[in-house]
Amino acid sequence: MHSSLSNSAVLAVALFKALIIDGKRRVLVSGSIHYPRSTPEMWPDIIQKSKYGGLDVIETYVFWNLHEPVQGQYNFEGRADLVKFVKTVAAAGLYVHLRIGPYACAEWNYGGFPLWLHFIPGIQFRTDNKPFKDEMKRFTAMIVDMMKKENLYASQGGPIILSQVENEYGNIDAAYGPAAKSYIKWAASMATSLDTGVPWVMCQQADAPDPIINTCNGFYCDQFNPNSNSKPKMWTENWSGWFLAFGGAVPYRPVEDLAFAVARFYQLGGTFNNYYMYHGGTNFGRTTGGPFISTSYDYDSPIDEYGTIRQPKWGHLKDLHKAIKLCEEALTATDPTITSIGPNIEAAVYKTGSTCAAFIANNNETSDANVTFNGNSYHLPAWSVSILPDCRNVVLNTAKISSVSTISSFTTESLKEKIGSSDDSSSRWSWISEPVGISKADSFSKFGLVEQINTTGDKSDYLWYSLSIDLDAGTQTVLHIESLGHALHAFINGKLAGSGTGTKDKAAVKVDIPVTLVAGKNTIDILSLTVGLQNYGAFFDLRGAGITGPVILKSLNNGSSLDLSSHNWTYQIGLKGEDLGPSSGSFGQWNSQSTLPINQPLIWYKKNFTAPSGSDPVAINMTGMGKGEAWVNGQSIGRYWPTNVAPSDGCTDSCNYRGSYHASKCLRNCGKPSQALYHVPRSWLRPEGNTLVLFEETGGNPEKITFATKQIASVCSYASESHPLHVDLWNSDAESGRKVEPVLFLECPYPNLVISSIKFASFGTPQGTCGNFKHGNCSSNKALSVVQKGCIGLSSCRIEVSINTFGDPCEGVAKNLAVEASCA
């Protein structure tokens, strides 16, 4: 990839199904980074790490509701500065795939549609409907014009080589009937009429009309073929992990399986693979969709939520990308010859003239295999692909990781107001009580129960439903409430009586709350709340929320029930505090004199604090709080909900990468809060004089909140005598014909660090994983001194994995080298 982008002509061509850029057929590696899920200050570093990891292209959605929150009012500033993001990618010498949609899905609130769209008379989303098509075309054309004005399309010399219209519509289009087909034809012609000079794609759309390229999304796309021989085989979303939901365990995807999927895709004619996500980031503010999607959108990506490289995932994929690029000339020059060379063993050979590249895949989920190919023998672990850029020598096997792995740790630090102050910070929290029930002048009354989203327009998570009833005598009864979701808190005469919450899979709430009513007037106040609006599915935009009933007082004194559903209710959209603006910390009557109220509902809390020193990523550990939203210096770091705990079963310490992956195959964090740590971007912090504001719904103790800063505790590497020669050494040694041994590669995670100590080194039969290696029955007594001599004081080092280096501690036994080091 060149450092600056020339005037690029981009064509999707029939010849061997590749994109042509600057007249050259290309095999491209791409990664999704969503600009609003990180900060402009983070973008250059994340993009540079992506480039260093072997990416050619950055892919992002365009989020309509972010850019046009109110119809006709636009926002392209800060995290919404799309032009700046595209230019930052271009400055790094990378290309852009701009997925305008404008439907995004993306686990983003309302799928990226602005809520005001819902209120346009006669509108129906994502079908052959004139009001919708008019708005969709207007927004899409506005984004295209914005890019054109800045000369950002490749046809103008800019970085944008692809655009997407619609998104995964083929998954749900049957529900829209015949109008779906005419809508897709319209969307295709609308997009191409905008004359960007670069190809358009539709993912998961088998009937995408020419010249739109239909592409694949999924965990595996090797068996996918586009709907025409004139279109390249493209993978727009290769899911690098899965998203986290409040109430769920943390999903992860082993890199051996991810690398296997990628290698299989290129083996069978793919020329464009995009990781979704390459950096997931954070759902700041109220941007999470779902409902119940967590604030963290880490996605087990190669670059984690904090912008830190995740090893060995990032490094192994980097090696894979290098191995595939060694084959690029052959991959783009011809179609493969595919043969079966054993049970579940498949070889693909790309040969033209003197150029030859081969992939050998073992698709067996359990058994390793020894195979003969071109007269040579090869060992293939189960569920792996070996890549041979010269059709003879293996440069990489997807199951054999040569890159380093790391262990991260979080250091806890209290919230201090000033540097050097004591840890006793109880006196420095201040607070405001949020009134229970109706407290704002713009409340209104209506007979019957209203649906929440149509009522609030998603201006707030919160809607109060309030009612007064008179009773002749006090009684103990049960308040039965049914809600479309997502959660509710019921108050009787100003006191919290009970709560209910839905789940990601079932948003609806049904609760029976024992209550005590008094003789005379009783006030029933129900706070209904949303936790991110639906973002996926046919007619997702019509999925309702709020208390639609019935609401019944069961078993009154005389044994009867009272249905309150059709009574006259009073409603209030949002909280009084939301209107007054205490989230910035500068408004409102903050109380710091009397005793701090803890474990009480509906409290705003505020504290001034000093930022943790250094440059390590920062999170706030919200353990001790219930549910709510948090702001740092007026910026929302998102919804917190540490009391929403993952199920206690279903997790594994390690996950077998062999065999097909699915979203619940590999899970961590069972029995713990789905999310306890909440990312605070460094750029939002000042050295001193910061303000943290919380709105707590259910009750918590803010004195338990701590900071957590992220460090790399250990760097490890593991290599065997049977590992291929490291891909970095391919050109220098493999082609010279001399016998070369595999090497162990050790590297510190940041350029300014050096290897300061070797915690463990063993050549022989070491066991365990990074952080708990131990010596096996066979171990060279020279291992530690050899590695110390070769690595300490360097930012990276290579150690030959052979008996020439370490002697032979046990003849006739296959030997491995395992090393754990510290960097400082």
C-alpha cells in the first residue's frame, strides 16, 4: 500500500473476479472501524495499528440518526466527523469502503434510522414506499455529495473504493412481499445514478441487480458465490467475535478458527475479506441498539475496545495477511484447480506461467492428517489451512500461531479529588434526588396506556406513567403489570415497590409486585424505560415498548381485582434532571452537606476527580452501582448496568477452535456482571478538575466506584520444531534453498518498551498457556540463559527453535519452546 493515494480507477471486473485499482488486480484485506465508537483522538492510532496489521481497507457504516438527529438539522462534528475520519484513513495510505445503507443494523439504536422518520405520514421502512424512498435517496445523495465535494472517491483520487446501499435485506425481504423486489431494484438504480465512479455492493442480497455486487456476511463465506461470473467474490462481514448483551456472557472467537475461515475464503477464489469488527469500540451515550446491547462493543476484535492490540489475534492475522499477499499475483491471475487429496482434504492450486501458489485445507474437525502433495509430504492439523506461496514450502498454517500472545491486567485506583489526597472520598460526593412521578410542567393526561416509543420519540429512555386511586380501607394486594419492555420500576406512594426487566431475547416484562395501599388516596407511579431500540429484523421499526397493559390490582380486600388499564393516566417524558442538565455537573442544586444517600433509587451523583496518571487506557469500574447512565466532563460514557449478571453456566476456560463456530460456542465471564468496566477515552479527561456524574435508577453506592487502568502484564510466545519458517523470513531464506529452522518471535506491545525480564523459558515439552507455563518431563537447562541473552534490552527478538541452539534434552521427542517475558 502506497503512503498516499493516487488518482485511482476502481473497477469490479469479470477477469478472475478481483477489484482492479490503478490498473492492477488486487487481493484486499479490510477491517470495520465505526468512527463514532471511538474518538477522533483515537482514530490515527487505531488506523495505524490496522495498517501495521496488514489491512488495505477500512470499512464503516454511515449512521443516519447520528448525523440528522432532528429532521433537517445536521451533526458532523467530533465523533460524527465523517469527512475527517475518511481523510484520516487516507492519510495512513489505506482505502475506504463506505457503507451508506442508510440502514446500518450494527447493534446501533433503531438500526441507524432517525426516530423522526417513523412519524412521516404514510411511511413504511425498507420497502417500495414513496415517503421512505424520498428520504433514503435524499440522505444517501447528501453523503455522496459531501464525499464528492472533498474529492474522496477513488475516481477523484480519494480513498473510497466501494460503497454499500441497503444492508442484509435479503435475510428478511420475504416478509415485505413483492414490494421487496421492486424496492431493491429501485435502491440499486438510485445508488448507481449518484455516479460515484466506484462499485456499489449489497450484502446478503442474492438478487442484487447488475452492476451491484452481492456480497456475503457470516462466520464462514468460503462456499459463497456471487450471482454473476462478472462479480468478485467479496466478504463484507467476517465476524471476528460477537456482540455482548446485558445479562449475557462475553463471547469470543479463537483466532485459529478465524484464520481458517479467511484462508478457506481466499483458497476458493475470494479476493476481498473484511473483519467485522477490526476495532469494535464503545457505544457511548444512548447509541446501543438491541434492546439490551451492552455499552462495550469490543466484539473480540483484533484491536480491543480501548484501542489496544489483542494478541495473539492481531498478530496471527497479520502473519496470515502477509502469507496471502505472497500469493496475490497467482490469486489474481487465474482460477484455482481444486482437487481432493484425502478425506476432507482439499488442495487449491493457482498456477500461471512460472507463478504458482497453493492452499491445502484439512476440513476435518477432529483428526490431523499427513498428506502428499506435489511429491512432498505435509502435516495438517485438524481444521486448518496451509499456505504455500511457491506450491512447495509452507509459509503459514492457520492452526500454528507464531505471533506473541499477551496477558492484560487492570490496576485499580480510587477516585481521588486531588493528587496526593487521601482515599477517604465519602465527603466529596454530592447528589440531587430525582422526583418520583410527575414533576415537569409539560406532563399530559390521557385515558388508557400509551406505547412508549411513539410517545417519547426516543428523546429519553424514560417515561413516567402515573395514576391516583382512592380506597375506603388499606389493603395488601398485588400489582400486576405487563409491558412490551424493556424494564420498569413501580413506586407506591413515592416508595419503590418492585422492578422488572426483559432480556435480549425476550424484551417483554410481566411482573406481580406485592404492594400495601392505604385508606384514602394512593399514587401509583411506574417508570418505564428502554435499553436501546430494536435494530434488526423485518419491521423492526414497529417493535413497541412501554406499558401497554394490562395493569391490574389483584386480590383486593373483597377478593376482587381492579383493572387500571383504561383509567386516566398522567404521563411525563424523561426525567426532570435531564431537562435541568445536571449531567454536565454545572447545574442543579447539588447537596453535599447531609449524609450521602446510598442504595436508594432515582439519585443523581456527582464527584470531582483527578485523572489517573500516565497514558494507559482508562475505565471506570461501576461495581456497587445498580443501573443508569454516566457522564465524564459532560460526555456520556453510556449506560451502566453491573447488576445485570451473566448466567452461571455455559462458559469454558479454553475453547476448541476446531469445528464450526457460532455465537454461543465460546463464552467467558459466567456468573459475573456482563459489563463492570466502562471505557473513558483519555481525550475526555484533564489532569485535574474532572467531573463524574451518574444517574442511578435502582440504588447503589458510588463510594465503591474505582478507576481501572489497563496494562500488558506479560508477553508470551510459543513455537515448535514443526512450525513453518516465520512469514517475515520467507523471502530471505526460503527461496535461497538452504535448510532453515523455525524461530520463536518475541515482541513488546508498544514501540517505546523493551524486554526487561524473562519470567519463563523452556525448550523441550513445556505445558500450559501464557501466564501459567510449566516445564514438562523434558527441558533444556540452557533455555533461560539463551533467551535472556538473545532478548533482554531489545524491543523484539528471534530465537531459533532447534537443538543447535539449546542442545537435545531428549532425543527422538518433538520439542517446543515456550517463553514468557515482561516489557518495561
